[in-house]
Amino acid sequence: MTRITALRAHPALAFAGLTLLGSAALAASAQIALPMWPVPATMQTLVVLLLGALGGARLGVASVLAYLAEGALGLPVFANGAAGPMALMGPTGGFLLGFVAAAWLAGFARGGLLRQAGVLTAAHLLLFVPGVLWLSRFTGLEGALIAGFLPFIPGTLVKTGLALAALRALRRN
């Protein structure tokens, strides 16, 4: 039995393996961080978009939830090696939870270039809603917009473009 045949024969096992692989990619991307305060700039949002767009909404959400559970249980998977439930309760907690919605929406990046670009852009922007609202508990709404949204606009545009380019390239083959 080939590996592919084995995966098809055990889809739940394949899904679990891909979920763990996705959570590992997300954990690795969290360690590529620019030291900004109170929210670091990382490569996580690129990976979140790719998990949803390439794996589908179900796998993307499962990977993000596995990542959040790993971090909540104390594994140092969050940005700069942070871990534990307090990391989810801190200033970045809303962004981490926003990854779930973003991965889900990115799972619908199907169709032509404009549709894919629109869905990925919307998914990327969607994660800022809970992120900024949660951050506002610590900084006020104006402070949350200044510290948790405006500085991230250029990176959001670049990472959304990279996700779109990767999606288009990988779906051709």
C-alpha cells in the first residue's frame, strides 16, 4: 500500500496529521517576529491565510485551534516563545483568536484572481476586528488602532500578496 493510498484509507488520520503540521507551521512563523509593542509583527498571518486557502476552511480552523490549544497548555508556540493561558489573555489575545475567523474565511479563496484576492484581503482584515477590540481593553480604542492596526497595514498588504501568489502558483500544479 502506497503512502497516498494509506492516507486515503484513513482520512481522519491524514486530517489529524495535516492539522498538526499546520499548527507547527504556525508556531514556527510566530518566531519570525519584529519586536513591536504591544503587538509584535510576525509571519503568522501569512501562514493563517495559507492554511485556510490551501487546506480549506475546516483544516485551516483545525490547525489554528490546535495551535491555540498547544499555546494555552504551555508550549512556547506564541510570538517570541510566549505560552500559557495568560498569553491568550494579554494584549495579543484578540489577534490570536482572530486567526480562527481569518483561516475560515481564507478557506473560501476559490475562483479567479480577483475573487481570491478579495477573500484573502477580507480574511486578513477580519483578524484585526477581535484583535483591535481586545487590545482596546489595554490601550483604549484610539491606542489600539494606533498600535494594533495602522503599523500593520504595509505588512498586511505584502503578506496578503504573498499568500495570493503562493495560492495561485500551487493551485496551477
